[in-house]
Amino acid sequence: MQLRAVQMGEGGGTPLVLLHGLFGQAQNFAQVQKALAATRRVIALDLRNHGGSPHDAAMDYPAMAEDVEETLEAMDVAGAAVLGHSMGGKVAMRLALTAPRRVERLIVADIAPVDYPPAFRPYAQAMLALPLRPGLSRREADAALADAVPDGGVRGFLLQNLRLDGEAPGWKIGLREIADALPSIEAAPPLPEGAQYEGPVLVLSGEKSNYVGPEHRPLFRTLFPAARFGSVKGAGHWVHAERPEGFVAAVAAFLPA
């Protein structure tokens, strides 16, 4: 599957590819992408069933990593620095370990290659239960999600995927496909036995996030022997959105000139 791509920058350095997290889209990286595009080509992708990319019932990490590889091939990108946040980080790790020639260096933002609890399932069920009637307002949609999604910022993030124009509202994303695939998305990405990626790796966490802990470092070092670790001060899980300046500074320092 070829994915929708948003491109900025024309610098001659190593291109940078940005992969968003669950329920996200390329535009979530807009501020970061603009800052980093001052010196290089930066490509933000919509993963399958997200943003403007095609929908498909199959949604696991092997398929998503293959989508990224196919898209880069179609865009004539032989190799790139690849940055993935959360679900996108698992996609990026899978890509680096199975197609290392495509990944010149890897940045994993606030995720580890392990299983996570089903925290997003109530969100998906609430979104599926939203009555998509003509005339639905964003305020009404926000109120309908409030019990399952108490955090207003998270509700706003989810509702960016709701289309309210036209005769009737609808979800831009493949919501049913995503909901059905949540067990696979929550799980560790399946990796070939003995796989290692030898290139430079930065594991960049939010200081206030608990997604990546000290207990995950041995596994990172087994899969990525050159991994180093950093954090963005004051940031939680949505590290690039919560502290974009610190995030950009850490990423820029890791990228080649």
C-alpha cells in the first residue's frame, strides 16, 4: 500500500521520515516537520487506516512496515532517518530490523518493543458508538466522548478524525479496522529471530511518561546495540506535541549534518 505523504524541505542531507501514533496523522508533526525541514527533506506519512491513506482490514506491524518501505521506494528514497512515535515507533523498529537498508538511523519516540495494556479500547468503542447524525456538532461529539475519554486534550486529538462537513458526519479514518486491530497494535511488533539493527538509534522519551522504563533498556540493547537514551523535559507521552522545542532540539542533535 502506498501511503499519503506530506513533504517539506529540499536540503541535501539525509531525508527524515515521520511516523505518527495511533489515531494520529501526518499533520500532528506539522510544527516539528517545519522546524526540521530547514536543513533537509522531511516526509510525514499517514499510516494505513489513518489520515488520507487507504483503509484495509489487515493492520499489523509487518503490513504497516511494508507500507512504509513501498512508499519510500515509490518516492525514490533509498535510505532515510526514520522517526516513529508510539505505534509509529513500533512500525519504525520493525522496518529497521527487517529492511535495514532503508533506515540510516532510527529515532523511537516514547515506546518500547513490548506489549502494552489495552488503554485505547474504551476510546475506540466510544468513537464507534458516537451517533453520526446530520447536524452533529463538534461540541456534541466532544460531550459524547467525555465519559470514556475524560482528558479534553485527548478528546480533541481523537475528534480531529471526525468529518462534520457534507450531508452527514463520518470518520475519516478506518475506525472499525483500527478497533478490530487493537490487540495487534497493543502487542510487541513481531520480529525475526535474532534480528538486530546495527545503525545509530535514539530512544527519546517524555520525562513524565511511563511508556519506556529502565526495565526496557536490555531489550532495546539486544535489538539495537548502538541505542542511546534521552528524554524531553516536561513532556508526557505526546512528547512532540507537548514540548516541540525540546523534541526538535534532541532530534536535530542526533541527525547528521
